[in-house]
Amino acid sequence: MFFKEKTGVRSVRMAIGLLAGLVGANALAQEQVIQRVEITGSAIKRIQREGALPVQVISKETIARTGATTVSDLVQKLPAMQGFTIEAIAAGTNSGGRTTASIHDLGGSYTLVLLNGRRLAPLQDSGSSVNLNSIPLSAVERVEVLTDGASALYGADAIAGVINFILKKNYQGLSVDAGYVHPEHEGGKSANASITGGFGDLDSDGYNVLMTYRHDEQRQLKAPQRRFAATAYIPFSHEGANYIYDRTSTSTVPANATVSFTNPAVNKAIGFNPFQKATGACADLNVPYLSNDALTNFCSFDFAATVEIIPESKRDTFFSSGRIKLGEDAVAFADLSLGRFDLTARIAANPVNVSIPKGTPLYNQYIQPYLTPAQQELATGAVAQFRAVDWGTRDSQTITDVRHLVAGVEANAFGWDLNSAVTLSKYKIDEKYTGGYMLNTEFRSMLTNRTFDPFAASGSQSAATKTLIENSLFKGSIREAYSDMKGFDVRGSREVFALPGGAASVAVGADYRELQQVQTASAAAKNGSIYAFSAPAENDYTRDSTGAFAELALPVLKNVEMTAAVRWDKYSAVEDALINKEVGESQDASTYKVTARWSPVQQVLVRASYGTGFRVADQDSIAGKVVSAGFTAGSYNCPPSLEAENAGFCRPGRAQYDVKRGGNSQLSPEESKQYTLGFRIEPSNNVTFGADLWDVRMTNQVSAVSEIQAFADPVKFRELFSSFTNPATGEQKWSFLQAPINIGKSHYRGIDWDFTVGEKYSFGKFSLNANGTHMLKADYTTPGTDNVWTNSMDRYGINNAVTFRNIARFTAALEMGKMVNSFTLNYRNGYTDAAATPYNVATKANITQPIRLQVPSYSTIDYQGKYFISKQWDVRVGVKNLLDKEPPLSLRTSSGHQVGYDPRYADTMGRTLYLNTSYTF
């Protein structure tokens, strides 16, 4: 909505919410100037001071005070944000460094991200989430965060709330900005520069044109450059006992060997390391595997020292906005946003299996000598579990291109404020392999000709073999994917009749969208050119949606206002162009919302809302084919029930198993019911306090059984286990299927709060702000059930995540003439870590009863100083993580390429100095 407000009035400051304190003393000194501001959460244009919905506004100055260098860095600092995706998951995934927003830990799929009030094309491989890396930070004027469900206005995906990025417009002049980030420890440097220009005044000249461009570069941060990340072999103590947390891998160099026998139900497979058998010790880069049992004597590879904490990336963003008057009552506008994000992620060298047939020279040299005569007779062959260190790390480059165009008209006609636009938005990625992957024919030829020996130590190959290795590297694209969204919307609002509190207003609107999501695998990915590689699934999905809404605002009394909104949406079935048929059925949903605000006295505001929401499953969840999806995050013993069924499909000892992923055409929309109840109080001109209680219940949620559950109860989840044929060796082993179903329920509740004190003194202006989120409930049913409840509150849950009961920021700022200093304390409470069964040093065996560490609370302190060299030039110098706080030890098993810490919940960079400067001509 649009409304006029007095920004000096403290009740408006209270709506700023989570990061208001970063504005500090500047907010206290602003003039009481009437300005026109667009606030997320309503389609009605009207004048009011404070709405009935909890909208938190992050101004341009606030953004600068955080020291954030990207949109994701900014958003993920908010205490209300939990459960988002961070860029670090690019290490070992095909994410391309995507980052998401998640309000109140409900998830990125339930948090609607808008650009100037309109949708963007979602991530192709994540359904409805938007990649925050695609939003140009240099063009952002402010961010508005609605921490309440808004499906009744915006449609699907807004169950948790809305984040609306409002970009600059009607800007005149020229400004340049630059920034540099330098960690105290080695690695992870970054820099950025931007230029913004605009000419023409819409009011006096009848037009305005704005353009801004920004370039960012991020250097990689390698695991060995941080002490806490340098190894996957971690000694620690717990309750007086000494343990070793061993997340090393049994894919090694020199290779381990697994030998299979006839009648595997009786003659179980065995495993050993031929190099260790011959020399009495594991080779360099390897350690004895601590999970060995009576059938295995493996070495293991310490892969963690070869991965990245933060990948290397470059980002270029461009935004242009044009506006021109079409007479006195209409303005035509067009906004164009372009972005390219180029990220290269490097992980440990490729773990591949190599078939060693019985009777071959490799078998006779490395396998036969270590078998008993009986084993030699019964053996059917062997498989080498090999780590291709001589080929280098696995390097994947993902180039993300974003194009977002909105063109439309704002007008006032026949008493209506009208707004209509066409949206063309496209999100495209091209994933390439640039190192570490082998060409199939060339690698097999090296094995056949024995020009390469998988059982030899790394680096011991001849010069000729090294040349063959270089010539056998695959470099090229493996897939391209895009989401292409086309949309049209129209809405209008006007006053309709008089009430004691003022004129009642109504808004109506409708919209139409078509979303096409396409993924194609490259020829090399499909034709077997890459050794031991399963091609990504190809798809070509299209679905359209139609929606209409109405909203009514009723100022019942001067100090009481009520609003009501209702919306209807219809989504078509998914059109699968590859099979030329529709998958699933069309789905529709109706939602509503009612709100109320009451101000008994000028210093007090009470507000409440109640509404319903929905979310449709993404197209891939409905129509996705069953495809290979990597490996389980954890290692498991073969479940006895599966071993009894087919022992030949089991892996020896504790091992990772293959994972498959697929869709479900019977998925229906998820539903929610939610309410908020809040207040704002200003006892004096210098003190403000506010809090909002929120509650969200979701039913019919799409969920999938986790690997931990499935391996713990393979009988109950038998349908999720099937055989998988390794494309390199042809061997069949058990695999786990991840498939979504409509069965889940969840219930989340919490309090968002903020408190600000400000005062003028003879030496300057001082402000103190505290703001945060206190979670009261974070319950959800275990995947695959609708009545078995669990939670992740202050504990690492079965969803491989933690819900923190308390996250808060405390900021003190002092303005003295041309200098502004601020200190910020970032806090999150401790939690109970993931269950683990580490190696007990005293008993020399892995424990059988899992332990859970208590991860301590985590706090960091940031400093920033801003100095006005002149009216046109300012400089900001800051230090993040002033006390150089390291991430605490965590024994989690998710995101297996980063071991011993959780980058989602702590600062991995360490003490970091940054410098930002801005000059306006």
C-alpha cells in the first residue's frame, strides 16, 4: 500500500523492527517530513501511521550499517530468519551458490520474495524459492519484511511472510561506491564497486531514467586455511572420555578393494587395502578407517582438507528504471534487472569405483595374494574404491543469468488508483565441469593397458602417465536449466463510503502467470563420455495460474480499523513436453485474512490478524522422474532385513549408499492457518518497545522420509529401498529413494520483539537497540507420518537442522558531528548436537550408544565507524567478528563435504576488516 507518514513519529520507527537499531541516532534526528512510502501487505492506497500487520522496514542507511556486501548477507542477518540456504552448500552440490530467505524457520518455499512488489522467476531446481544472489544490492532503496502470512493478497508461497525489495526510482545525479573485505586470516578476500546515475525529475520534467551497475568478486576460502575445518579426523573429549570423530572416506588412493564371493548370503564380501597389506601402513593422505569390522580392513582418505568453506565467485548486476508521465494522472514505467553470477566450487577428488575382474593382471597382483585358498576359489571379482587425486579436485563452474523486466502503467481514473504491468522474468543456469572428472574411454583405456594403477600411491605415476591423465580430463557443460515466467497483473483501489473513522476503501485485482521450467543434459552427460557419471534428469514442465483478490479497509472509529481480504487461485496440471502429456491435476484454493488495529491512546497500538494460506508443490515434485541423486550423507551398516533379502546388494562394513530422487503426481496443495497479536508502546519520546506473537499451523505438507529414519526402520520403509546399478562397474547395490508425499503437519509459534532507547547529549546523539525472535514452538511430524511429532528446538533434528529458541541483535550507536560509531552484538543460543557414534580411544571401537554434544551459545561483536569527509563523500570502516570467534565443534553428518562445524550457524571467516566508501557528484 501507499501511505503518507511522519517519519519522526516514534510509532513509525517501531515498525522498522529487527534492524531498526542500526539506523541509530540518525533516525532520532530526522525531520518530520511528509513522504510517500510503499509498504508491503496491502493493495489499498491510504494514509495511516502504523498498520495492522508486522512490517519491518530496512532502510538504505540500515543496509549500509550492517556491513553486508550481498542481499543474502543482509537478509540472513535478521533474527527472524532461520532455515535458509547459504552459499557454502555449493561445496558438493549443484546449487550454483544459491541463497534463500526463510522467515521463522518455515523454509524458503514458504517465504515469498518480491522485487518492487512483483514475483521473480524461481530457482529451476528448487521449485518456488528465489535466489537472493539474483537481486542487485546497489539498486535496493529499502527492504520490507512482512512477518505474517499473506496468501490472501499474493497467492501461494506466502505462508511464512513476504520479503519485498524496493528498488531506487526518480534518482538524479551520479554516485560511485566501492568496498573491500580483508579477513585477518588467509583466504576469503572480496571486493565490490558500483556506479549509479539518474537524470530527469518525474514531477518537473515529466520523466526519469535511472541506471546502476555493480561488480562483486569473492576469493575462495579453503578448508586448510581455518583450523576448525582442516580435517575430517577430529579428536575430542566428552564427559571424561576421549573420542575421534572420523568422517574420512573409504574411497582412497591407493584404492581399497572389496571382494565378492559366490553365495553372498553365506560368504559375505570382505574389504582391505592392498597397499597397507604390502607395506604395513596406510599411504600418505590416508589413515586407518576407525569403523573397520571383522570383514573390513580399509584405509580412509581425509577429504575435508581438500574442500572449500567459501567458493570463488564473481557477480555482475545491472538495473535500469524509466518513468514518463502520460498526462496529469498516469505514469508509464519499465524496470529492467540483469544479473550474472559466476561461481566455481571445488571439492575433494573424484571417488570412483573400478571393476577388477578375476584373473586380470591387477587382480593377480593386488587381490589374489591376500585371499585364503578357500576365498580364492569362491571369489567372483573385486571392485577398487578409488580416489582420483592425480586428476585434481572436482571443480564445477555454474553460471547463473537472470533477466527480470516489468513494464506497466500507474494511473488515477474514475476515482480509482490503478496499477497494471507485464512481467517477463527468466532464471538460467549452465553447470560445467572444469576439473577432476575423467573421460570414460580414456580412463578405461588406461586401466586396460595398465598405464595407470589405482593401487599405486598418488603422485607416483610416470611422466607419460601424467600426460595421459591431463588428456583424460573432461571439461565442459553437463546441464543447462532455466525457469521462464511470464505474467500480467492489474489492481486498483478507491474510497467507497464514509464511516465514523473515515472513508472505507476497497481494492480488487487479478493476475495470470505461466511458468516453464526446463532442464537439459549435455551430450557428454548422456552418452557416457564421463566416467562413473549419471546424467541429470531432463524435463520440460509448464504450468499456468490465475488468481483474483479483493480487500476492504474499514476505519470503524478514529482509533479502530479493520480490514478483510479474500483470494482465489487456480493452478493447471503440469504439462510435461517430453512425454507430451499432463501430469497431476489442476488445483485451486481460496484463502482469506482479517486484521484489526486499535490505538486507545496515541502512545499505544494493539493489532491482530487471522488468516489462511496455501502452497502448491513445485513442478518437479509432481512430475519428476526417478534419477540418481548422489549418496547418503551418513554411513550405515547394511540393514539386516535388506541383507536377508539380497546380501549381494550390501556394501561391506559401514558405508554410504546411493540415493535416488523422484516426484509424485498425486501431490495436492499444502494449507495453513495463522494468527498474529502484537503491540507497540512509546512511553516517552526516547523509548519505544514492541512485540508480535505469531502462530502458524500447516497441514497436508509435502514431506519425504529422511535417510536416518529409513535406515533405522528399513522394514517400515521397505518401498524406499531398491537396487542401483553403478554406471562404472555394473555392480548392483541397495539405494535409498527420496520421494515426496502429502502427509506432514507442523506448528510454529514465536515472538518478534524490539526495544529502542535514544537520547541527545552534549557530546552527541546516542541510541541503543535490542531486537530478536523468541521461538515458542517448532513442531513437525516425522516424514512419512501425520501423527508422530518431533521438533528441532535447540536440538539437531531429523530434518538435519536446528531451530534456535533465541536469536537477537544488540546495537549501540553514537553520532558525534561527522563521525558515527556503532557496535553490534549478534547472539544465538546453544543447542544439542546431532547424534553420533564416534570411535572411543580407550575401547578402540566405535560406540554403540550415540552421544550428543552440547554446542555452546555463539556470539560475535561487530564494529563500524562512518565518517563524512564532505557532504558528497563518506567512508565506512568496520570489523566483523571483532573477537575472532571460531565456529564451535559439531558432529553433524549433513552437507558431508564440510566436517566438524556448521557454517549455517557460525561465522567461518573469522575477524574481518572491511572498507566502504561512497561519493556523490
